[in-house]
Amino acid sequence: MEKKIVTISRQFGSGGRSIGKAVAEKLGVPYYDKELICQVAERTGLDTRYIEEQGEYAAGRTFFSYAFAYPGPQDAMGGMSVSDFLWTAQRQVILDLAEKGPCVIVGRCADYILRERKDCLHVFVHADTDFRCERIVRLYGESERSPEERLRDKDGRRAVNYKHFTGREWGECTNYHLTLNSGVIGVDRCVDLIASLAEKEKEQP
Amino acid sequence: MEKKIVTISRQFGSGGRSIGKAVAEKLGVPYYDKELICQVAERTGLDTRYIEEQGEYAAGRTFFSYAFAYPGPQDAMGGMSVSDFLWTAQRQVILDLAEKGPCVIVGRCADYILRERKDCLHVFVHADTDFRCERIVRLYGESERSPEERLRDKDGRRAVNYKHFTGREWGECTNYHLTLNSGVIGVDRCVDLIASLAEKEKEQP
């Protein structure tokens, strides 16, 4: 079966986002990341920067950090915490985008949200610490914290968020159809490989 | 860098062994499974059937099941349990085989044992339960126990053994360069993919 929708989960610094963009270009389908955030903002009234920061890291925060984050009337959230409100809206946007047609979606537990669909290829991209440290310093610059600490923090929060909302382990290979070490395999090769699997039925009619 | 040695770990019933054999044929390199067992037998004096059964499932057993399994003089094991004796011998055979040249090695924690080498491609093959149940009944026949139970038992013991000897989680994707769902991707496609990654430098000189 042709895999029309590609979801990409990724360790911070592994190049998963760049790989997702390149796969979408290669397949000629939309790539959802920022656009997804805009749609969630429209649906919820939450600030795009807030969604970008919290959409994958929400579950670790306390209730109070949410209560102040939402600018609208509290009852618009139907009694949910901002965390659950954001999850519910984000989930619906992802389900709607998948209905619209072939696409690439990066992050945001899309692999779990779309797990019942048979037309998805679920991918996880990771890499060794050295490769990722070098990459984040090159792309995002130095910071007060060591690159190792930045990786640990961001991936730790992604893992907690994933576990909280899905009940599954982030990075457990049975959750994905394909996992790749981008440092060993190479970013370009990862792109070719994912794209060729996504359109395999086109090649073999 | 060319990956001269391919290690394949696999869930029971996922087709990992068949994939390993086919990759070795495609690359024209030796495939180690039974031959590895014979070499361990030669080195240890243990029965080949015993090694085949225990080489990947040893750690869960009690001391007594070992004490009676070894037919030779107890001091030949240097005070080790049969379990540790078998692990040590198997580890050395795998290190020696890797020194000999390009090959495919299935199972037996070879991914961990060869983790320091830069010329290895470490692969894990898994598949959904339905796919694996159908496959083990077709290949190995029915048994008194349900196929689901047979999968759970065998994979559970592989996971315990792996954890015991390596300290790592079996099936955690960061232990492998590539993991594949053979049911979704297809066994033949898995073979092509692994073989092409193993010889990638040959294609791009």
C-alpha cells in the first residue's frame, strides 16, 4: 500500500526536521510544522509562540504555568487544563490535515494520533550525542548551557510529553515503521530512503 | 564509510533471520548463525542444541539448570556459571568472526559486542503481532500454546537476556542504526534496503 502520510518524530539535533522538509519537497506534498501551529492558534486563541514552545513539552509543567498562559475566558476550555486543551486542539488539527491528503508532519505525537490509519509511514530519527551536539551549536549557536545538557533537557521533555499523552515510550522502535540513525546513515540518504518507502507502490505498480 | 558487518536483531516471527540470510547472499558474504553455534561448541564442549537454545535465552534460568547442562569438568569454566561461560565464549567467537571480514550475524547480542567497531550496520527487525503469529504458525506449525503466547515468551526471554548481559533495553531504537517493521515495509524491501546501506560507499565512490 502507498504511504500517503509520513510522520517524523526526532531527537533534538538529529536533523529530523530538515529531513521532513526535504522528504515533502521530494514527494511534492505539504510539510506541516509552522502551518500546523498557526491552525492550532486559530482554533484555540493561544499565541503561536506559546504553541510552538509547549506543543511538544506541555506535560511536564505545573497547572499554574498554564492557568496564566491562556489569555481567553477560562470556560472556553471546557474545564480542561491548558495542557489538555492544547493537546485536544492539536490532535484535531492533525486528524483534519491527514484527511486533506498526502503530507509530511513533524513531531507533535502525530505517529500516535494517526496510528489507526493504514496509509501512514511512521519514522523516528535519532543520532549519536556528538553528531547532535555539533549540529545544534552550528545551527542554533552556543548558549550558557552545554550542548549535552540542551539535548538532555529537550529530549527529556519530549519523552515525558509523549508518555503522558500516549502512554507509550518515546523512541521504542515498535511504535515506528522505520527508525534511522541520521549520523551513521547520512541525512541525504535518510531523505531518499523515506521518500522511496512512502511512494513504494508508485514504483511497483 | 562502508559497513562491512551487518548485525541483525529481531523479534520472533518478524522474518529477521530470513532477511539476514538474503542480505548475506545479496552481498556475497558469509551468514553466521549455525556456524557460529558450531564454533562456540568447539570452544566450550557444550552441546550444539544446548547453545542454540540457551545462547539467546540464558539469563532467565536458575543456577541449577546450568550446573547439570555442562558435561565437562567444572573447573574448565574458571568458576563461571554455565551462563557466563557460554556468553564469554560466544562473545569471543563473534569478535573473531568480525575480524575475519565482511559478514552478516543474526542475534546473540552481536550489536552490543561489536558496538566499538565503526564498520558495522546494526539493524533491528520487528513486526505487528498479527503478522508474526501468522508467520510462525505457517513456518513452525501449531503448538499447544497460542501463537501470541509463543511470541511473548520467546521475545520476553530475549529481552531479559539482552538486558542482563548488555545493560541495555532490547528494541530501544538508539541501540541500532536502522529498525524496520517487516510487516509494513515488506521482507524483500527490507533486504534491499539493508544491503544497499551496507554497501553504500561502493555505490558512491
